[in-house]
Amino acid sequence: MELRADLMDAHLYAIKRSVLLEVLDQKETFQSIKKDVLPYLVRSQLKSEVLSNGAPQVEENGNDKVNSQSKRITQSQILANASNRSFHELYAFGPDGSASARRTHKCCVYIANNNKYCARLNSIQAFSDINRDVTGEANHLSGYSFSAHNNLIHPSAELGSKTTVSQHF
């Protein structure tokens, strides 16, 4: 067996504590947020939307086997809801435009188009590099000046003749 410390797979999950504890109480066999909890939240979210639209409820037994006809109906409705352009808006407002009833959980993902800026930010150095990359030639729009090492110098800062603003780690 080989153990490595040079690999990094960074993810950010923001999960309300009460929701996570509720899920873990219901499903004690879950071991991974990425492989178990998130797929469960998405499935239950989509099923709850189908059920609230009047579809027949799917019963699960100990073997997780369900009536195949009900399963096909539910799966097709789930896929239809998931591909709906305003799918996430269903969770923001009720049918009459008012705030909807509070949901137990909501699980969303954002996938950027190829023409959007997207970068992995998993260290302080990457954070600095990405900020420099994003500001690029437009850094003059901020109203701040930058040192030779791209440090931000506030307009109210007074630098003496012997002052050096340099990189510090």
C-alpha cells in the first residue's frame, strides 16, 4: 500500500447541521458525503417534488425494490422536473408567487459553461493567483494602486521615501 500526501481533491459542502444530522439518523450506513449523502439528498428532493405534484408515492421495502411501473413513472417525472428550466425556482416561490413553504433541504449544483471563468481555489497561493488573473488589466478600476508584488496599497496609506512594499510569507 502506498500513502500519498501530494494529491488534493478539494470540495466545499455547505450543509445545515440539522439536515445532516436528520439524514445520518435515518441512514446510519452512510460513510461519505460525496458518495452517499449528496445523492440521497438529490433523490429525496426530486421525489418530494414529484409527490407534491400528485404522482403516486413509491414505497421502498428492505431490499429497495419498488413496483416497476411506479418506478418508471416516478423516474420520468423526476427527469422532467430536473430538466425543467425553472427547476430551482420551484424551491424559491410558491405557485402564487409568494414565499413557498419551508423545505427541509435543497441540493443544487452550478456547472459553468466553457466560456465562463472557473478555477480550482484550494490554497492561499491559488487565491492570490486567481485574484490577479481576474483583475488583470482592469485593476485600475478598483481605485487602489498595487506594489511591484501586486500588494494592494490603500489610497489613504502614506509611504515614506525608504518604505518598501514587498511579498511576505
